[in-house]
Amino acid sequence: MLEIFTKLADYTTYEALALDATTHLAEAVHFFIEDTTKIFFLLTALMLIVGFLRSWISPEKVRHWLDGKPKILAYFLAVILGAITPFCSCSSIPLFIAFLSSGIPLGVTMAFLITSPMVNEVAAILFGEAIGWTFTLSYVAVGMLTGMIGGILIDFLKLEKWVEPFVFNATAPTDDLDEPTLTIKKRFHHAWEETSDILKQVWLYVFIGVGVGAGIHGFVPQEWFISHAGADNLFAVPIAVLMAVPLYSNVTGVIPVAEVLIAKGLPVGTTLAFIMSTVAISLPELVILRKVLKFKMIVFFVAYLALAFIVVGYTFNLIF
């Protein structure tokens, strides 16, 4: 079914624009057209389906599911819910405050906060289609494990003192879960509104991500990646993590870049470290988190995630 986007790119590039198929420009334009149309189609279709199913999951329900659970179960539920709920870092902040003001432990809350921006089911499906399911399942598992270990470590070290005091003093949200019953029509309307909102938030990142991917695909030789960032370069993984910090993209926008990096010969682990760092520890992300976390917690957060992603990168390079 997705071959239609290849044919569309063929027609636009080689017939409508009359570009020579042997040129770097034609390769880049073809990649941009094919991936942009394909990603927006899949993103819209998948978000409508997932948004409809998620109309039964509200932030209040998430909070109640975590509240009062045994600690180890709460960690597990936190990363599961972080992976399947539509809360990016900015929208997770109000939920972060609601969790802590309700008495949910900081570690459980941080496990959710770490996992939520890195993993979601729509990105997983897009990753699976673009890169392969072995990589995708590995990415999801590593993202959830990183969130769980981070939460457990924060609880063990008792780092509540590094959270801004107003968070704990905030008025706890109401326990009233008497939500109105929605009709199927209203649930689809809710799904469309959510899809529209997400498309408005991510369209620029998709264009930038595909544009970067197209440029790399068309103009950067494979030999350059192999010689500078291949498996023989011992420092490729930490460099990839450091390069990601000034950047910002949600996981959907970074998919086309990952697709090209792997196709050009960048090792899987190095690519994985770059993707996770771009999504989880970029500077804009840290500015948002500074609203609720003290500077020491930000430093701990960055150090933990950077170390985790570097370990993941080296480990996956050895395995794959």
C-alpha cells in the first residue's frame, strides 16, 4: 500500500520536476517527497485510531491508576502509561505536579516523565515501517527500562529536596472521576481534535527532520559516516549524545533522520543514542523541566540519561 508514495515521489521528481535521477539533488528531493507524504499519511491515520482508543484514558485516570499501588507495580505502570499516553514533556508538567501533590512518590512520577516523551505507540509503528521491528522493539524496551531504573534510583537517593517546593504544596486535584459518557461520534471528534493538535505541534519537526534526512541521503557519502562515526570510532556514541543536546525534536520528527543514518552505515547503537538524546535531553526540554525541578535535579537528570544512552549505544553496537 505504501508503494503509492514511492510512485508519487518518482512522478514528482523525475517527470514533474524533470530532475536527472543520477544527481544528488534528485536523490534528496525524491527522499523528501516520499518520506514527507508517507509520514503525514501514517501519522494522521494512526493518530485518529489511537486517539479514538485513548478517549477512554484521561490524565485523571492515569493519576488514579498509579495512586496507592505497590512501589514496584507503580514503576511498571508508570512506564507503561508513559509509553501509551499522549503527553509530551511540556504537557507532562501539569501531570507531574498533579502526581506529586496527590502523594505519588517522586521516583514513580519521574519514571513516567522520562518515558513519556521518548516512547509512544504511533512513533513505534512509524519506526517499525521505516527502520524495522527489531530496532523498534529494542528502542521501546530501552526507553521504558531507562525510565524505570531512573525512577528507582531517584527514590533510592531520596531526591525530593531537588524538586521545587511549590510542586508539593500545590492543591491536590479532585478525586472525582465521574466523567461524562461519550458517544462514539464524540469520541471520533475528540480523536480528530487530538490529531489536529498533534499535527500542528509536529509538522515543522517532520519537515525539518525529513529535510535533514534528505540532505544527508543525497549529499553525504556513506564512506564519510563509516570513517567518522562507524563502529571503529570508540568515541562515536558519546559524541552522538553531545551533538543531540542543542537539538530539539519529538520522536516523530527524528524518525527520517534515524532511517538515513542507519542506511548510511551508522551503527544501530550510535543511532539509538542520538535519537534518545535528541528527544529526552535537549536544551529546550531542560528549560521546560526547570519550571518544576531545581538545578541540581536537572544536572542529575541529564547525567543519568546521558550515561544511560551511552551505555545503551555501546551495548547495542556490540550486539548488532
